[in-house]
Amino acid sequence: MKLVSWNVNGLRSCMTKGLEEFFKNEKPDIFAVQETKMQEEQFDIIMQNVFNGYYTYFNSAIKKGYSGTAVFTKNKPINVTYGIGIDEFDTEGRVITLEFSSFYFVNCYTPNVKRSLERLGFRMKWEDSFRNYLLTLKAKKEVILCGDLNVAHNEIDIKNAKTNVGNAGFTNEERGKMTELLKSGFVDTFRYKYKDEKDKYTWWSYMRNAREKNIGWRIDYFITTENLKEKIVDAVIYDNIYGSDHCPVGLQIDITN
């Protein structure tokens, strides 16, 4: 099964910047996107044609032009839920969960703490609540989580680690919550396959030619429950694909719906 995730930084915009070609070339079984920045009613006939043959699920933020997630899947899920069941978090369209016979597929766009760290307290509450949500799913069947999780976990996951300690996305608090998640029975699939590979990033600032210089951060993930790690065929970073300040990430895994 081929799974792909991409923070598109505006789905309608990314459609004009190579998303359609990438999607048609890859033909993923499940395609998850974050930061759609659109309402479902804006999913027009042109986009519908691109995703023809896929079941489509949107979770849009109440605030228009902000946040939002979507999932496109070849196979119809047993059930679909939106959010994590906590009103404080569920107005921003950050989570979609698809239930299949052998696993849950969770698409997530984690809240950014913002440059001034003004949302760090909110983020910490989110992290604990979201981890508990995942553990509730894990108690029932296997879990595949993907998305922009807005944290570079370790120094290897960021170009300039020393100068970024304490900055948004690389605070000790955020990194610690990722460690907690992994220690609770989950696997970072890219690091499972490529433990020591350096200079592999998924997000680059638009400033100072960061992408051309590969001054980036790895903040987009596929994470699975421990029991699935032996089924991982490959974990992919499509760092040659443009169209957003993020690049897509992928997971090839030996699992059926």
C-alpha cells in the first residue's frame, strides 16, 4: 500500500504548482493533505476531476482560509471521524480519522506554537490530548498517523540545530512530547528505515533561498504503531517536489485495508 502526505499550504494554490502531476504520477492508495485553507464547498469540478475515483473527506476550520485537512482514498473506509472529540481543538479542522478493517489512518495538522511561542501552552494541552486519542485507537487496532506535526524531533532533523534550540518547532517541550508519543508504542517510520541519514528535510523557509541551500527541517511524518514496523517497506521524502514550503512524504507498507 502506498500512502502519501503533504502540507500543501493552500490546496487550491498547490493544484496550480504541480500537485496534479505529482498525484497522477504517484497514484497513492491514500493521499492526505494538511493546511488546505479552504472549505469543502470550494472543492470545485476541476479538483474533483483530479481526484476522480477517490473517496474524499474534508475537515475545514471554522475560520475561512485557515488550517484544514483532507483525505483522498481509493478504498472506502468503514467509518470516518473528524477531530479528537474536544471542542477546544476541533474548530480548526486539524484531524481526520479513517477506520479500515485492520488499521486506523489518522491525518493530522498539529498547531504551531507561533514564533513568539504564544501558543506553547495550547500546544502542550493538544499534545497530551492527541496522544491519549491515539492510544485509545491503538487499544482497538493498529494506527498509521501522518501529517505536519510541527516539530523537528532530534538534531539530525534540522539543519542548524544549535541556533534553533528554543525556537518554535524545536523547543524542548515540543521535542519532549514527540519522545513521549514514540515511547508510548509508536515508530517514526523514516528514522526506522534511515536512522542516521542526514540532510533530509520536509520544510524550508521561503526566506534566504533556504530550499536551494537545503536549510530545512523534518517536521512531516508517517508514524505507526510498533506492531507495524516490520511491515514497513519504505519511507520516502519527496524533496524534489515543489509547490509548497513543504514537500510530500510517503510510506510504503505491507498492509491491506
